[in-house]
Amino acid sequence: MSKNPWAQNPWFESVAVAQQRAKKRLPKSVYGALVAGSERGQSLTDNEAAFTELGLAPHVAGHLPDRAMATSVLGVDISLPVIMSPTGVQAVHPDGEVAVARAAAARGTAIGLSNFASRSVEDVVEANPNTFFQMYWTGDRDVMVQRMARARAAGAKGLIATLDWSFSMGRDWGSPEIPEKIDFASALKLAPEVVRRPRWAWEFAKEGNIPDLTAPNLAAPGEDKGPTFFAAYYEWMTTTPPTWEDVEWMAKEWGGPFMLKGVCRIDDAKRARDLGVSAISVSNHGGNNLDGTPAPIRVLPGIADAVGDDIEVLMDGGIRRGSDVVKALALGARAVMIGRAYLWGLGANGQAGVENVLDILRSGIDSALLGMGHSSIDELSPADLVIPEGFARRLGE
């Protein structure tokens, strides 16, 4: 009998099981980078916990045989209201973002690609034409124009901007060990971790490479290799923070579908709308930014009420099951973005693991629609939920 009870059956039935398997399969530092939040982890914890405060209000009869969950985001048709949130270097699997892109394409949805990604925008768009390119506010405007032009030339369907970051990254439980680059010295230092995870190491070895901690999408014109993750991070930290005028400039310079990610306040949402932003994602960046920011699901209703008919409203943070997606849609989101959920699937079983996660969410959405007697996600409303008093937070009203 195999020592790995799931070796012959890599399918998993929940995102929680995907997380468990990823933890068993990945080196400690790699797994630690996936689960880390900032400071005491208050926002990280609330992102998931807030969903447990919301109940569902099902019907006892009148259920419908067919249920639709297709929608569109930034002009791209998707088969379910879930897209892949852009996340940084995905060294949990040799194929990284390309595996995620292929999984998303196989399940009829789109991917957001970070400009801190480990795979190029050209490779990812080839794997999934429905790719949105994400940019941080790093470097000067000329550099950002070059990066936008590259993404546009590659075929990216939209731009996602992440502009707010406090860099308050000190963690009460310590930060994972992430080397500047994988060289002999760092490999030797991390060897005890890697030896304990031979299957992970073997995957990279059989592909003839090692985890790449560079950012190819930040390479200067004419250069083959981008800066290391930490060099890119330093550029970000030392770039003057953007103004609202910069937001307007970025949207106009891109000249197409444009999403502003990280909105938590009603006044910020209104200002983004007024500046011509196509969509916003209500988000605290997975609890990795300013700790103490409320869970996005708490601030979503007020923001959706204020701007929902004028621009597309998405939400990311804490999505772990299909019923979470349904709760977000009932409170005004057009769709959600997932991050850790698909990274755990990637770590557990590569592309097939990401597809598994999307199948779990699709099944959960379908079950919730069935129980509440709806034929489409478009019929969801707050009336489908049990919302406790004091649940919502209305920031910047």
C-alpha cells in the first residue's frame, strides 16, 4: 500500500483538503508564503470568519431543474462567476501561472496575471487568451507605459491595478524564509526543508529547472530576464505612491477595460467610478496589506449599493466554497476572484488541482442556487441571506 493515502486518487472534495495536501507536499517556507498575512493576521482571519456569520435562506419546494451561472467580467464571458486573482511568484509548481491559466481556460474562466509572476505574459496569454494583466505602481510613467504596451501586444484583455500598499508586513509569527535567488548557498540552506518534500523537488528536477524567483514581466526592453522578486519589491517600495490623478492617467493610458483592486471605502469607489474605471474589486489583498482592514464581504454591500449599477463590482478575500461565492453575489458582487484557494490546488496537484478547485466552487454555487429556488445567479439578492445585525461596515460613507 502506498504511504500516501491519496497518491492513487489525487481528487479532493474541498478547498480545505486541498490546503491540507498542499501543506504536506510543499516545503515549509513555500507553504508559509501562501498562508501568510500581515502583522497579527486580524484581516486574514476576518476574511474567512465573516462568511460564517452569514446564513442562507432556502426554500422547501419549487426548486428548478436548470441553473445558470455564466456572466462576464471586463468584457470577457466566463462560465462561472469566479476568476483567478493575480498573485506573485508561483513557485509551488514548475508550470506556475501557465498551469493556472490552462486550468482556468479548461473551466471557461479568466486569469489575472501579476507583473510579479514567474511566467511571462506571452506564455500565459498563449495558455489562456482571457488574461487580465495586473500592475503595481512601480517605476516611472515611461516604464509603466512600456509594461502596458507589452501586455497589450501579448493580447491581455484588461488591466488590473493594485496601487494601495502599506508595506506593514511584520508578522507576529514570523515571515517565511524566501531567498533572493536560488543559488548554491540558498539551496544548501533550504535543503533540509526540500529533502522532506521529495515529490515537490522531483517535479522541478524532471522539468530540468529550479524554482525561478525572478519577475519576467518586469524585464526592460531587450532583456531576457527580469529582476529578482526582492529587487522588484524594492522598486515598488521606493516609487512615490500614486495620486487619484495617476489612477485616471493609468486608466486612460491603458485605453481598455481597467479594474482598480483594493477598494474598501464607499468614497473611494465613487471616485474610481467618476474617473472612468471599468471595474473595482472590493479587497484587502488577502489580509496581506494594512492589518485591521475589515473583511471585504463586510464592506461589499455599501459599495455595491453606491456604484453597482455604474461599474462592475467584484470581491476577493476569504472565498473557500461555492456558498461563499453565492453570498458575495447576493450582496452585490458581479463575480469573485480567488487566490489562496487555487494556489493550494496548484500545490496539491498542479493544473488538475486548480481545475478541481474550480469544480468544487461550481458545484457549491449550483447547490446553493438549487436550494434557494433560483435558475440563475442573476436572481440572487440579500433576501437569500440571513444577515446578522451589525455585520456590515460602511467605510467612507
